[in-house]
Amino acid sequence: MSDRHRRKRATIAANLEAQTGRPLAEWVAIAGQAPVEGFMGTVDWLKAHHGLSHFQARLVAEQRRDAAG
């Protein structure tokens, strides 16, 4: 991952917490309870049910996927 990509992800994570009052780790836990399957299912669910932006939802879904191994 490039330094630019790392900085972008850090900015999205910081904005996520600032805008929602919940840190990234909490959103990952919420995504783990999503009644959907797959990466894009999680992204769409977070956007539709929690009002996250596309990039915020993707970051949460990526972290969930990476944590699952």
C-alpha cells in the first residue's frame, strides 16, 4: 500500500469518527452483525442502514474482511 493510500484511509477513518461519533473499530463490529453476505453487500448495507458514505462504508468493509482473514 502506498503512503498516499495510507494517508487517504487515515483521513477517511478520522472523518468517520468525527461525523458519526463512532471509531472505525466500532463500525467494524457493527458490520460484523450485518445480515448480508459479501463485501459489496456489507458496503451497501452500511450505506443504506447507517448513512455512511461510499468510501466510509468501503473502509469499514475492508477492515471487516481483513479481520476475518
